[in-house]
Amino acid sequence: MNFALILFILTVVTGIAWAADKLAFAPRRRARAQTSLAEFDARRPALQASYGDAELGASRVRLAEDLLRQPLWLEYSASFFPVILAMFLLRSFLVEPFKIPSGSMVPTLLVGDFILVNKYAYGVHLPVINKKVVQMGEPKRGDVAVFRYPKDPSQDYIKRVIGLPGDTVEYINKRLTVNGQPVAYEKLPDYLDEERLSYSTQWRETVGGVKHEILNDADRPSQIAAFDDFPFRSNCVYDPCGVTCKVPAGHYFMMGDNRDNSADSRYWGFVPEENLVGRAFFVWMNLGNIKRIGSFQ
């Protein structure tokens, strides 16, 4: 059971409790309180001989509070409904937080980064069933996108959009070409990968007008080995220098920025449009490095 479904169930359950309290339980408590307080007021003159006005007034206040108080089970369900509803709507339609679990997007995103994902960038989807109901936009080359892993939709992956529907993507000798146009590269100082304690060759790559850093390992071959048998596998041609793929309609070609340490479309195939979750745009926390906070490309 995924978190979206759990949150949906909690929203429904607490919403039912909240509505039941507003429509039924609260009116009954108020009616009982009015009856009991009327009886208390009727007895008040007789009680004044034994108790002062201040003590009787305090007793009346306590009686009213006791009679109007929600049962414990209702207090902990109905009172949380507005918070859970706000969280559900925010997470379903606006932004959703994710944590980066692996180094496939280094140096753009590091292990332990907590990121925000724009949920409406690629359209408004109904929560849980993930059906698009409003078209808002489409992925662009260079976007960092979160999507449900085609081989196991219960898992969320994050990669960079390299190929759009209809594109021809070539990754030959560790260089990208999209629709016959070589991607621009600028050499940068070598990058120290602190997770693997090794240096990688670093380049600034420009895809779809988006400049971002990528890594290559000089000791890793260009050949794509151990690739899967995925849908539209016939659209890809593998050779010792790399791979060339024609992106089918309604699908996208994704790659990690840590090119020699990323399981992506080169290995398991294309991402269907319905698997898209949203566009990642902001690092809001990294417990090991507060300097990581900020936007990225």
C-alpha cells in the first residue's frame, strides 16, 4: 500500500468523522448541554444557600465544558481532518517531497537531498489512480523528472529528460546526440565523488537549453551491457560504442547525470507518459549539508 493511498484513506476516515460531528454529534451535545444547564439554573437559587455565586459560576462553566467536550476518539479523528486534508491536497496537486536514495543524479542531486516536485507541471492527475484530468504542460528536454519506474510502478525514480516522443537519441562513446544534433559539452575540473571516494570526469552538458553537470568514469566502457528486454526494445540498436534509440509516441527517454553509474532508459527502456509524477525543482533539506538548499537545473 503506497503513501498516497494511505493518506487518501486517512482523509476519508477523518472527513467522515468531522462531518458526522458537525451534522449529528455536536448538535446532540449542544442540546444535552442546554437541557442540563437549564436544570442547573433552575436549582441555582436553592444552591446559593450553600455555595457562593463565584463557586456556582465556576461549576456551571465546568459543566458546560464537560457536556460539550468531544469524545476522545472523535477529538483525535475529526480535529485532524483539516490538517490531513490540506496535506493530501498539497501533496496530490501542488508539490510533493522526495528523498534522493542513490547517486545516479550526482552531481546535480546528492544522496540524502530532500527535494520538492512540482505535481502540476505535467498536468493535473487524480490522486491514487494517477489519471490525468487537466493538461497543464509537457516534459521538456533537460527537465529533472520524477516518475514511476516502468518495471515496478510502486517505485519512484528520478532522472533527466533526454528524449521526447519521436526523438532519436544516440549515446555513442559517452556523447549525446539528439535528432542528429550533437549536444554541447564543456570540460570542468574532475569531481570527487565522496560516496565512492573516487574522481570522475566532469562536463557541463547542454540539453534543451538547460546547462547541467554530468560525470563520466574513464575506466568504464562505452558499451551498454546487461540491458533488459523492455517494451519497444526494437526501437533501440546496441553496439560496442553505445546505443541509439527512437523514442516511441507517448514515451520519454531518461538518463541520470552520473552517466556511468545510473540504471536508466539505456538499460530498462522508455518511460510512458502516464508514469510521470512531476518536475523536480528545489532541494529543501540535506541533513548532512545545509549548503545544499536551493533550486537546481
